[in-house]
Amino acid sequence: MAYNNILVEENNGITTITINRPNKLNALNKETIEELHEAFKEEEDDEDTKVIILTGSGEKAFVAGADISEFADFNVNEGTKLAAKGQEMLFDFVENFSKPVIAAINGFALGGGLELAMACHFRVASDNAKMGLPEVSLGVIPGYGGTQRLPQLVGKGRAMEMIMTASMIDANQALNYGLVNHVVPQEELLPLCEKIANKISNNSLVAISSAIRAINANFEDGVNGFDVEIEEFGNCFGTDDFTEGTTAFLQKRKADFPGK
């Protein structure tokens, strides 16, 4: 499928999706959100794709925010619909994606950009990256999950400060906060993400999908994450991957999972 705002490249089971609006610092507009949704849907059905790396084009920005010109004149009803549709179409969709999604933060990740990175399963940043949720400086709040996911990742107090001050933090502070897992020089960013993705690909992707569902369940209102873990754990026993994994262990050999 041809896209106007994103690039999709698959190599040895790793699909890299690059947001490609360098003149706009890769800002998210309606079309880009829709294209990302379609790309993720396509990759979910693609058996060759094991792990997704999401990044931005160039060396300045992952995503520098949302395209404010698209909603500056919205009313209450339109603003509500904007947030609801965006969360459902992209941000929640990515968070609950059945395959691992790694955010490679290669520069500014602000507003909707940081919200998109936080929707990914974990984050790796280049040492020039800067992150923040500046929405209150525009008279609005984060609307794509930022007020929920940021406290989950960095704690309530730090999230309150970041959102209230509309301040940016650098990559090392993000690492200290637990917002990102690793910080590396720009030229090492994608190679490290690919190295991690290859490690992931060696394991049971069926079990990893179960783990994603179980981990996410802990953050859903009204859902007992322990119960979901028990159910997902039990379901694993009915899979070919479980048979291969346990057999390989007992035979003292490396597992060759059917899903690989």
C-alpha cells in the first residue's frame, strides 16, 4: 500500500515504520494517523512481521506534536470526538497490538509524539531526544492518552510536574524517570532497536502476545490482571509453541518455534 506520510520497510522479520513529514518535524495530522492505523493493521496480518520499530524521519524529531492547524477552531464536541477517535484508531490500537512495538525516539517527542511513543510497548532514545507534553501552554490538555500513560511510566508526581509546567526533559532524564529503556548516540539508535527486536524474535511470539495482553490488563479499570495472567498462562499450554519450547528445553537444544 502506498502512503503519503509514512515509510514501511520489512527486513528479516523486523518492520520499520517511519513517520515521514520532515518539513513539519513529523507532526501528526489526520491523514498520518489514518495511515499509521492502516500500516499497523497490515502488519498485524503479515506473518513475516515479528516486531515493529516506529521512528521519525531525519535527526531532529520522532514526532514534534500534533498538527495544531487542523483543530485550532474546533468546538467542544469536535474536540471530544478528535480525542476519542485518535485514541481508538491509533494510540490504544498500538498499545494493544499483538506484536511488540518499539519506539525509536530520534529527536523531539512532544505532545502527540510523546503520547505515541508511550503507546508503544517500550522506548529507546537517541541522546539528542527531548520529550514533553506542552499542551497546557496552548490552553488544552493531552488528549491521546498522555494523562494516563505518563503517570504509569514515571509516577504521578513527575507526570503532574511535566504536564503542569509544559516542560521538556532530555534523554538522560527520561532514562532516569523510566520513560525510556536505553539512551544511545543517534547513529546507534536503530541498530540497538534491531538488536533488541532480533532477541525478541528468537522467542515464542505466541507467548509474547499473551504477555502483552496480561501486562496491559493490569492498567485496565475493572480488570484483574492476575486473572488475565492465569488465563493467558493456561492458554499457552494449548499451543504448538509450548510443545516445542518445553521439548527443546528437555532435549537441551534451541527451540525452533512454529511462529518464527
